[in-house]
Amino acid sequence: MADVYTVIRGGFRATKGMKKGDQDKFLSRAELRELFKAAAGDRRKYGADAWDLFFIAGNFGLRCSEVLDLQMEDFKPLRMGYFRVRTLKRRADLDDRVYAGTEGGPLLQSLVDRRKAKGFQTALFTFGTRTARYLFAFYAKKAGLSPNVSFHSLRHTSARFLLEATGDGDPSKGSMRIVNSFLRHKPTTTEIYTTPSPEEMTRAMDLKGIIQ
């Protein structure tokens, strides 16, 4: 993995002399596919780890720390259409549901089974956020992406795709309600009553689709 660590800081800070712009917070579908392709084309262990990492974050809007905290047991509810993610908020671990969609469920189960076959029995990943960010910077560079994009852009990207799919980018159509639930933002007292149902979230994920 020595060559991964030779990557200059690009990937989680703005390049020296350059200011990170709003466009650096998102990837296009073509850019996301190129990122996946760069990881998939690396036959070393780190390529497979990176692809699995990027696939989950880029399709389901998880933060870097949330993906790395995933345990095998978190995917047991996939038969009910979702998996669980632990989010540290106000010094308390909260379990949140992430709906996978009709296509996403089987793909996630396949990913979990593949990692189990490789010897992962408890945690899905066994490295920390520093390594994850270096992996992103390394494969983003191989994919020809801007050095100003960061791992967190995967979360922004998946949310934008969902917004586009459910409301043509128009928040007035109620799509922001679904996006807020997708990102697991804390609702206000009145917003609790408008929380999307599991069926709504599944339909929304189906509309968004899965990128591989």
C-alpha cells in the first residue's frame, strides 16, 4: 500500500493555492462510475476494499466514519428492506435505518457475503478514517477527478441523485422530506409527523437507482 500513501494531500483538503468550490462537493454519475472503475481495476486487496467502501458511501449517503463502523449484524434487517448504521450524536450512539431499495438490497447482501468469505466476521472494514481518505484520494487521482473532491462528496452526491430522482430538483415537491430522511438529519418536532414511510423510502431509492 506504499504507493497509496504517496498521494499528495488532495482528496481531503483543497489543493494548495486553490479554493474548493461548490462543484467540488459533488460528483457526476460519470465521475462516480470512473471512481468505482479505478478501484475495481486494482487487483490488490486495497482495490476491493476501496470499491466496497465507495459503493456503500456513494449509493447510500453514509459518512466515512459511519461506513467504517458497520458490523455484519447491521445487515440482518436487509430482508425487511434496510440496514442499520450507528451515528455518534451528542455522545450517544444512535441506530438509524438506511433503506436499500429493491436493487440495492441484494447487491448489499452480495457485498456482505463476499467479505465474509474473505474472513471478515464482525466488522465490515478493519481500517480507520485516515486510510479510507487516502484510498479515496488515491483512486480519485487514478480516475482523473479533481484533487479538491473529498470522501464526503460521496454523501453529497448520493443525496443530490435522490433529490433529482424524486422531485426534479424542486424541494417544493416534497423531495427534501425524503432527502432529509435519507441523510438521517434530525427532524424538528413537527417534521416527525411527515417522516417518509418505509414504502416511500424504498420507492425513492428505486427511482434513484444504484451505481456500480
